[in-house]
Amino acid sequence: MRKHIVNHRDQELLLSVLENEEWSDGSYCRLFEKQIAHYIGTKYAIIMPNCTYSFKLVLRCLGIKDGDEVIVPAITWPSMVVAIMECNAIPVIVDVDACFQMILDNLSKKISNKTKVILATHLYGFYENIEEIKKIIGNEKIYIVEDCAHVVGYKLNGRMLGSLGDVAVTSFNSKKIFTCGEGGCIFTNNDEIYHSLCEMRAVEERESKYGFLPSNYLVSEFQAAILISQLEKYNELLKIEYERAMYISQVLNKSNRISVYENSDKVEMQTFYNYVFAVDNEAREVVDGVNSKCGNVLSLIYPPLIQSAVFSRIEEKYKNLLKNWDKKEISSANNLYQHCCRFHHSLLLMRNDDLDRILETIIDIMGE
Ligand SMILES: Cc1ncc(COP(=O)(O)O)c(C=O)c1O
């Protein structure tokens, strides 16, 4: 199974870094930032060591402080919540519907005068409805930060996810479709946010204009070289994965105990960090049954935050900050976790006969 598509171009660019004097934060980093900003459709992109740090830096830049509230969907990656708590802010959970979108009624009820940021996580092949979230916010000064770790290249209504909120963050870690092993990026159209982030990401011999304490969030030229090469072939990769995903949907549709997700007309390019489908019984039974016959090909989706292993440690440490976590309010997220299975995107790149064998096993287990 291929996880990454590598060709002579990756080697060529990597070798050129080896031959250069500059191994960190140099011309490849600047070139990649320019290229990826153009691809996503934002004025700025800032390459980062990972998505978690990107988010933490964004929160600091937006002035998030003790007691501020940051809204998060009930299913998201736990390190993003750790970033909120490291700023001593309070994460406020909103339940998600069957398409992993925050339930808008619940969201509007959770907004308070302490809400400073809404983290809109576009998960798997799904997207948060940023336009509707903006309507709910109205004129309040609340920032929308898109988490695009799963959706680089996802195009909706003529625009890429990542260009719709105030700021977006993404991950290039090795499990992601677009990757350089470890890495991340921040996107924004906002001049002040961009210049503040630039000031914070490295300690330099110049006066602080925005008053932020700088640190070290620099990235090596090796990572940028791989990213430049991966970007050149990325649309081609997305097309292959999209066609494979449509084929999987067609086969799984044979079973009326399986629900596959239909694409809406507004989606021009859907990405599949993971391909998700729902079953009418316990997802865990299907995952175990298929994996016992085919190897580790299926998994459960991310558990709702409050079921994640990290959460109990966070809960222990920050007891006094967790007053807004209401465990009863996330029944829809719990239901999703119970019934959804996922293929990692690398399965979309496997040989046809191997894929067919896995799909047949699923249909055998579920029945037509
Ligand atoms: C949705 C989502 N956001 C953020 C992250 C964190 O990314 P990183 O490992 O680059 O910090 C992940 C990691 O898998 C993720 O799935």
C-alpha cells in the first residue's frame, strides 16, 4: 500500500537542499508559502512545524487569555484542545450532526460574551458551514479559525476550504494526504494577523512592532522542498483518490445496511483524508470483522473529545476550567462514533484487486 507518491522531483529538490548552504527557513520555505497561498486562495501562508503549534500561535496572536472561551466541535483532534488549554482558555464543546458539522442551533446557544474563537474543523471528507457560522456570529468580534488538516485542496462554491474564515491552520504530518513527514501551515488574508505571526515565529534582532514575545517555529528547507514537489502532483493525486472513493461508494451501496455519503452540488473537489461510511450495527464489530480477514484496513473515527484518552488527563489537570463541558449534550457525536468506519486515504491508492477483496469482505459481513 502506498502512503506517499514519490518521484524523481522529490529527490531532485531534496538533493538541491543538501548542496545548498541554507538548510532552514530559506528560499524553499518562502517559495512554498507563495505557492500554497496561491493554491488555497489567501493573501498569506506561513509554513509551521505542525498544525497544533500553528493553532496555539494563532490563539496567542488573537490575544486569547485566561478565561476566554474557544468553541470546538465535539469530534476533533485532541491536541487542538490542548493548545486551547495551554492558553488557559476554556474549550466549549458543540455537538456535531451526521455530516460532522457543528449543529448550528447548539452553536448559537454556546456563544457567550467570553467567546473569542470558533474552531471550525473540516473533518474527513466533510466541511463546516462557514457561511452559516458567520451569520450566527453577526457583528460580534469572534474569530473563525478553520482546521484544514484533512481538507487541503477541498473546493466548495468556487473557493478552497482554508480561505473562508479569518485564519486557517493545517497539518502536513505523515498521515495526511499532503505531507512532508511533519509540518503545518497558517493561512490568512489579514495583514495585521500575518505580520504579528511573522514576529512571533522567530527571535530576530529587530524591535517588536506588535509586542508579541517571539519563539521558534521555524521549518527546515528539506520539508519545504518535499512540499513544493508534492504540491506539483497534488491535484492529480486528489483526482485519483476521488475516483476511487466514488467506486467504493458504488460497491458499498449494494448493502442497504451501509450508508455512504453523497456529495452536494456545491462541492467541486472533495478530499478523502479518510473515506467514511456508516453501518446500522456497531462499527467496532465491522472494523474487527474486516480487519481479521484483510489486515488493518478499517478503523473507527476519532472518538468524541470527551471519550479520548487525552481528555481524561486534561480533565484531571484543568478541573476548574471545564465547567462548560456537558457530557450529555453530545449524543449525535456519540452516535456517529458508534456507527462510522473509515478507510485511510492510502487505501484509495491500493491495487484494484486488493481493494475489491476488502470491499467484498465488507459486503459479506453486512449482507446485500
Ligand atoms: C483534524 C486535525 N487537526 C489537527 C491535527 C494536528 O496536526 P499536527 O500533528 O500537525 O499537529 C490533526 C492530526 O492528525 C488532525 O487530524
